[in-house]
Amino acid sequence: MVVITLLFTRSYFPPDQGSKVGKKYIDWLKDNPPDKTVDKTLCLAVLSTEDGNVMVIGIGEIGKGKEKEALAAATKQSLFLAREVEGFKYKIEVVLDFTEAYKIIGMEAPDV
């Protein structure tokens, strides 16, 4: 089994703020290029929510032992966008692989 820890982010914003989010994200990347040793993007997806907002889902693979750095970098980026874009909200989670989650409770994961 492959052991992987994921960074799962969800960003929400009103549709009329879409181009502003896009421009501000590009601005962010100019000054803060991604460090692929900390977090490597696996998937970015855009959809709409039931209340009509835009939701961007990001899934990244966190480098071994880089959970704190990945969470800090994602939080800084999201705080930047929240300051710059009206109505921008976000949620960031570190998602542990099954085998890593079992280690937290002092057990070895069963083979599945």
C-alpha cells in the first residue's frame, strides 16, 4: 500500500469575484512559487455550491514530514486571498493515509 498524506483545501467565493480571485492568485504565485517538496498538486477542480457560490477544491500530496509547512503555506495563501477578495472563505485539512491514521492510535493498519 502506498502511504500518502493529503492537503485538502476548499475555497468559496461569489461568482462575481471570480476574475479577482484568478488575478490575485497569479499575484500570489509570483511572490510565492510552490515548493513541490512540501506539497505537490494532484487535483484542482471548480464547481458551484447549492447557494450559488464558486467552490475550488485542491488536493495536494504532502511531502514526508512536511505537514506543518504545507498547512502553513496553504493558510498564508488563503488568508491573502481572504483579505483581497470580498466574500472569500476557505477550509484547509490535512488528510492522513489509512496507515498513518492507525499509527496515531498506536496500532498497525490491517491489510485491506
